[in-house]
Amino acid sequence: MLLFSQILDRLKQIEAKLDSALNLLHLVLRKEQIIMNDLDAVATDLQELESAEDGVITLLTSISAQLKAAAGDQAKIDSIIASIDASKAKLAAAVVANTSTA
């Protein structure tokens, strides 16, 4: 009877350890899901940033072409500068509006 009792006690210890391991596994899986959600958010942010970069590149290319085309025509150059200033103000406002303080 003593041997059976010892085996039963040992099985209970093993079961407790397995329960602890399962609890840790569930914790790891929950944290993995949180990390994956954060990673998805970072990927989305990166895509938005790349789109913004593409937009800036297009804008700069357009400004360069306009300035080359306006060479020698001060009125056109002044108009391009006014357009740049307006775009600069809109961009600055958008950056401030969409920048977190945290």
C-alpha cells in the first residue's frame, strides 16, 4: 500500500508540473498574439510611411520639373514658390495633427 501511495503522490506532482507548464504555454501563446497584433500595426504604419515617402518623392520631382520649365520666367517661379509655401504649411499642419505626444 505504501508503494501505491508513493506512486500516486509522484503522479500528483507530475500532474502539477504539467499544469504549470500548460499555464506557461497559454501565457506564451497570449503574448505571442499580442506581439503579432503589434507587428501587424507596425506593418500598416510602415506601408503608410512608404506611401507618404512616395508622395514626397513625386512632389519633389514635380517641383524640379516645374522649376526647370520656368527657368527665366520670374512670374512662373514666383507662382511655384507660392505653391510650395502653401503645400509646406499644409504638410506641417498635418504632421502636427498626426504626431502623438507619447
